[in-house]
Amino acid sequence: MMNWISRNNILIVGLGLMGGSYAKALKRLGFKVEAIDSRPESIRFAEENGLIDRGYDHPDETAIRKADVIIFALYPEILKDWISEHQFLFKYGLLITDVTGVKSCIVYDVQQMLRDDVEYVPSHPMAGREVSGVENADDTIFHGANFIVAPTEKNTEAGIEWCRGLGKILGCRKISVLTPEEHDEMIGFVSQLTHVIAVSLMTCNDNTHLVDYTGDSFRDLTRIASINENMWSELFLMNKKYLLQHMDAFIAELNEFRGLLAEDDKEGLKEKMRLSTERHAFFIQ
Amino acid sequence: MMNWISRNNILIVGLGLMGGSYAKALKRLGFKVEAIDSRPESIRFAEENGLIDRGYDHPDETAIRKADVIIFALYPEILKDWISEHQFLFKYGLLITDVTGVKSCIVYDVQQMLRDDVEYVPSHPMAGREVSGVENADDTIFHGANFIVAPTEKNTEAGIEWCRGLGKILGCRKISVLTPEEHDEMIGFVSQLTHVIAVSLMTCNDNTHLVDYTGDSFRDLTRIASINENMWSELFLMNKKYLLQHMDAFIAELNEFRGLLAEDDKEGLKEKMRLSTERHAFFIQ
């Protein structure tokens, strides 16, 4: 298997915000970057703005054949089909990684069907923006972000190391290795539950008349309430098991807080707040 | 009653983060600013850093007597007692306002007991920081913030106008006038419910090991999770009626979302997200 420095030809499949941001970063770092996206305007934009060396609005055979690494930045449900359909074209020893926000429901199926000489190492850059499309690509979103590699027993040390190196050269703050299940449980809490909360804050009543009265706290809690419903409904359903557990624990906690408030239990409320402040201290840098 | 330009002597009672930020702004604008706070270090800091002209670590009679305006930046429960105890010293025609985050449970009691020649106009700058103390006073927190005046039928046009003018000269973006009840209902949603959510996210499980995996969304939703438990438990209990209503609506909405997820109702989840995105558009400036 090639080491990571020798993998110079990167093919990005799916040139949206994330794919475009990877392209921008990797091109700047000196890699040869090509991309495939069904939307011709995305390809044209990326070529004209120097994000990629060359792009294709179809799964170009030559482009796929010469790739040393393929980075998938597609919707999770499309990923499996794309690989199954095109893996006969993959170069010997190809490394595949992705940006997908759920892991355990994808990785085993993909590794199961994958050619023996090709390795898929799941990874997940915990970065993003509230806008989408390659036109908003921004390679600074990785700076200071957390980067997770989520390998299985089938992965090699070399493959895992390549992905860790990828996170590092993108400028991520902290690179972690978790099992796919640990990743999904964690992501169900820190990312998916928070999106459910932001959405539910917007949908629980018609609050649009409040725009003149909001403070920072409401703006912060709803920043992510503009949400790509196609992508997130897929992510939620694919991680349903963990997300439901987290929602149940959170709803139970809200009900406990509600009980303290209803019973005028000032000391109980304070205790919750002290615990919150104490734990939050770990997250303040 | 004096008009607002002639009210030059401002007395700030309670010199913490908010009191200090008012002092800094008003001093800069040319007012004569004095302050009372029981903590001598706060007074010393404010004097040495030019936030106030003079300060007192006790309710100084002369200082109270010469004030044209008193701005209360104290805990809500202390406000009533302080006024009742010291109103015999108030200058004829004094105007009182405050920064308190709850209104209806205070304003009627205060106006009831207040001398006839003195006017109390409740107001609420929707600004703050996660840190406290006069040492962190910052008059830029008002810039772009929303400012609410919450008068009752007992208030005069002149008094309300003075408070609107105060919000304006502090640099607030939008000055609104609401009834105390409208204010409290609104604040129960945009400020109090969001704090309950941030606290419950921190207390619903031991999440401190997640610090290496968090993305922007978790950081945003928990920024306010470091919380002054003395102040907020008081605010929550004083606004219990509205906060409980909002918590119930929010919990019901979470349960509805949970149901859609449990039943794999992708279209239902998408509908919630579309509504969220649509409403959130009103809040993006």
C-alpha cells in the first residue's frame, strides 16, 4: 500500500460546500485535485476559481482510474451505490474516505462489498457553514475544528494514518480516532440533538414577530435552524437509535427541571445550574 | 416633570457588569455618573478606570438626594426593598429605571408604593456577557442590541420617552415598547427557555469527555451554560407562569419530532425542517 505522501491525485466526488472546501485546501497544499459533480455550474465555478485542476459533470472513467484517493462528499445514501457501481474502475490500492456525519450504518456495508485491494477509512471533519454550495467553499472552516477518524477492524494502520494526516494538513485542531459506534453516539448528542433543538425552537410556536426582541442567546441557539432538510432527515434516520436515546434523556432532563420550577424548588434549580456551569468550564478554551 | 435632556445626574445602584456598562456609556456621553455598590473593590475599580465620577460602598444620602435618574442594576428581589427604604431621600420628580429581565411581578408593586412625584419606568436592555463584575463592563454590548421599555398605565409619555432615548443613546438597534406582560411572555421564550435548554444539555448526561469532538453547533447551544445560579433561579421563579407555558410547548414539540423519527416519517421530519428554515429567515439579518 502506498504511503500517504505518495498519494498525490485526489478525486473529490460531490462538489458542494464540503467537497469544495476540501478541494480548496488540498489544491492550496499542492495536491492534484479533480472533482465530479452532476451540476455543471459547480464544476465551472470550481475550475474558474482555481479550486480544482479539472472537473467533470459525470463519473469520468479516466478521472476515476487515476485517483490515488477518493474523498466522498455526497449524501450518505448515494455513497454505497456510487462505490458499488464504479469500483471496477478504481486504481489498485486506492484509499477512500468521506465527510459523512454518520458512520456505523454505512461503513460495514461498504467495506463488505469493497474490492480487497481498496481501503475505505471513514472520517468526519466537524466543520460546516449554514450556507451550501461550492460557491461558499471556505478552507478556513477546518481551522480549529475537530476531526474524527472512525475505522473498523478491517482498516490498516497506514490507512488510518493517512486520514489522521489529512485532518492535520487541513488545519484541524484535534484529530481523534473513535469506533464507528462511538462516533455515532457522540454525534447524536453534540450535533444531531442540537439541530433537533434548534428546529423545535423554531417550530414550537410562530415566533417570527419576536425578531425585534431577540438577544444573543436566542440567536445562538437557532443559528443552525436554517437546515438542509434532505441531508439532515437522512442523517437523523440513519442514526435513529442513538438520536432517540439522546432525545429521551434530554426530554427527561427538561421534565425534571420543569418539576423543580413548578414546585418553587429554588435550591434544586440552583444545583442544576451549578452543575451546568461546572461542566461547561471544560468546554471553554 | 423635567425633560430628559435636563436629567444630568445619573445614579447607578448595583455596579456589576450591567451597571458598569451603563456607567461607562453614560460617562462617555457626558453625564455626571455616580454609583452605589456594597463591594468596595467595585467602586474603586470604577473610579480608577473613569467609569464613574464618584462611588459609594453604602447608600450615601447626598448621592441619592442629588440624582435626577436612578438606574437599578440589582437583583430583582432587592429592588423593591431598596426603593421602599430610600425613597424618602429621592429628589422631587426623580425618574427610576432598571435593567431587570422580568417586569410584571415587580412593576405594579413598585409603582404602588412609590411616591406620587417619582416615576418608575421599567426597561430592559437585551444585552449581556457570559462574565460578570464591573471589571468586565463593556459599553459596546449595547451596540446592535434590542432595548425594551415596558411601561404601565401609570407611566407618563415623558417618562417613556426618556427611556426610549436612553436606549437610543446607548446605541441599541431597535427600541420597542411592550406591556410588562408582553415583555415577560416574550422573555420567557427568547431568553429563559434558551437558558433552560443550555443548562439541560449540560446536565442531561456527563458530557465533559466530548470536549474533543464538539463542533460549532454544540458550542453555540451551550455558550450560555455558564450561568449565575442566584440571578437566574430568581428570574425563572419570578416568571414561572410564562416559562412553564413555553417549556410545555417546547417539550410537546420535541415529543412530536421524536414520534416522526421513531416512525421513520421522513416527509414529516422534512416538513418540520422546512418550517424551521422558513421562519429562521426572518431572524437572519
